Amino acid sequence: MPSFDSSPTLSVWRMLLALAVVFVLLATTGWTTIRHQRAPGPTRKDALNAWTHARLGGRALPDPAAPARTIAAFFATIGPGQGARLADTHPLVVGNLNGVPVALRYRANRVSLSRALAAERGRVEDPRLTADGRREAVRRVHRFTSLMRADRQILAFDPTGTGRTAEVLGDLTRARRVSVIVPGVDTNLLTFQKTARRYSAPAGMATALYAAERRADPRTRTAVIAWADYTAPVGVGIEAATGRMAENGAVRLVDLAGALPGDAPVTLFCHSYGSVLCGVAAPRLPARVTDLVVAGSPGMRADRAADLGGPARIWAMRDEDDWIADVPHMELGGVGHGADPVAPEFGARRLSATGAAGHTGYFEPGTRSLENFAALGVGSYGQVTCASADSACLDGIFGGTPS
């Protein structure tokens, strides 16, 4: 029987337990497939290089790394005609540039999708392609074709490597409430939407949430963003058990939140590894982000909700049969993501997830989890159902409105 009296021995056992996080996840349904990401192609790099050397009426174009307000000011001065010209000429830049008017981003990303679709159709016919490569090219053709439907509003699109994208449901410019869905591992262009298990993919999550918000408050104009615009871990390896990708994604999420049009309150819905990303982003989020909701979280890289800082209220839920409850909630040597957000001592407002089956069922229509998401998304706090173990999750929220 090992002794735990000495601190060195305790540290060793803690490290072994932290490493067990990886092996538990590897053996768990839903996170078992480990694949290598495709090497990024030069497309994005070439697009940025062309933008840097381009001129508009003899005028240099703004640095793509400039703050969103600088980008917005530039596009306000050049007018819609020249903005459209830039969107058509430099779609991969304009379509992914925070501060560009959203309608112009939709236009640019439609151009990028059209070009990407043509390229993939050419790849399908390439005799040098392996059988696996051809299957992937066919899948990408189907995905790009779907994203190009006339009724879809693509806020971000980059086909490089496994790809990134974001889609808007509703009128983002005129919305009075905005919801952003931040998904977890294995999120890429090909998994952005699914036919089977539709509501486990970002596009399906957004569709379900948008419909539920409209039912919850038909009078409030809402917009929902399915935000798959970061590079997520592939399967479960060390990348899913550490925070490096969450840190990179958090930069992108903070930039998005700070660049959204208007001043409508924003709610973040962060699932699984997406909650790690949201936890890292929390201290830097703008004040308009009023609520941060995590579901099926492996941890937020914090010991307590109060340690996250930032303006947002922290809400957490976990279905009773979500396997992530069995993952050790700790962090040691950079492995693991810290305390359990649904533990009472963490201090989050705990929500009911009744009806959400397993780790990926939180956005299924008819579940209490989705109803709670919708209530928070439209600001109808009085409609929120607390977890049975936390009947006080609404403390400090007076009259069903934000405090």
C-alpha cells in the first residue's frame, strides 16, 4: 500500500493521475479517434501576402492584424463599392477580418467557397489521389456546396488544412441578443455539420438554439453564431489534455467578441473542450459578454469561477450520464484542465440538463439543457431551471433580469 505522507510521493501520484486523464479519454466513446491533421496549405499565406502588397487608389490596405475598430474605420471611408471590390479580389482576407461589415464578409466568403469548391472538384478527378484522399475531396465538395446555399451566412471561412468556419443564423447587425456556440474536439470543416447526430455538430447546435430562442421570446431579435473558427484538437491526445490550442483559440474568440456589430448582450455556450477555451478567454472578454455557459466541461483551467475574472456570469451543467464526469478534474504540469465546473465549491451557477443524453446531447430539442440555453440566450432568466442540487442558481439576478 503506497504511503502518501511525503510530498514528493504525493506529487508523483498526482502526476500519474493527471496522465490518466489522457488514457481515460482515449478509452471513452466520442473521443477515441486519433488522426493527424492535414498539413496547412499555402492558400491563406498567399492571400495575406497579396493583400499586403495591394493598393486601393494608391492607398495601402490596413494591416490584417490591426484592431477591429481600425479595420471598420477603413471600410467606412472607402464605401460599399470599393468594399465589394476588395471582397471579390481578396476574399480569404476580407471574409475573415474582424471589423469588416458582416454583409461584406458573407459576400467574400461566398467567393472563397466558390473557388475552394472548384479546386476540390478538380482534386476529385486527379488520378494521383489515393482512395482516402479522393473520399476526403468528395466530402469537402459536399461541405462547400452546402455552405454555399443561398440561405446561409458564412462569417468566416478558411479551407487551409482541416479548415475553419463560422456561420450566423439571424440578423447579426440588428440583433438585440447574440449567442455564440464554441464547440470542442474534432471540430473542422468536415464535422461542422452532420446528417446523423445532427445536434452534436456546430451547425446543428446553432439551428436548435436559434429555434429554441425564438420560441422562448418571439419578440426579441436574436442571432446565433456557430463558431468553429479555431483549430481544435484532433481526437484525444496530449493536445486535448493541455491548453495550448485553447489559448490560441481564446485569442480568436476574444477578437470576435470585441468586433461584433452593435452593442447587444452576448452569451457564450461552450461545450466540452470549448469550455477550456472559454475559461482561458474569460478574463479578456468585453463587458457585453454577460453570460458564459459551459456544458460537459473537462475544466476551465481555474480552481473557482471567481478566478476566471471578466464580467460574465458563469453557468455550468452536466448530464447525469455524461462520461466526462469520470475524468479527473485537476491540472498538474500543464496536463488536465482544473476543477470541475459543476462542483459546488467551484462556484458556478448550476443548471439542469435533464434529457440531455450523454456527452453530446445538450442541444437536442426537447431537453431541459436546450431550454436553459435559450432562456439565457434571450435574457429570460426567470425561465431558467436550476440543477436540483443548486436551487439558488438565480441568486443575485433580480426579477429575472441581469443584475
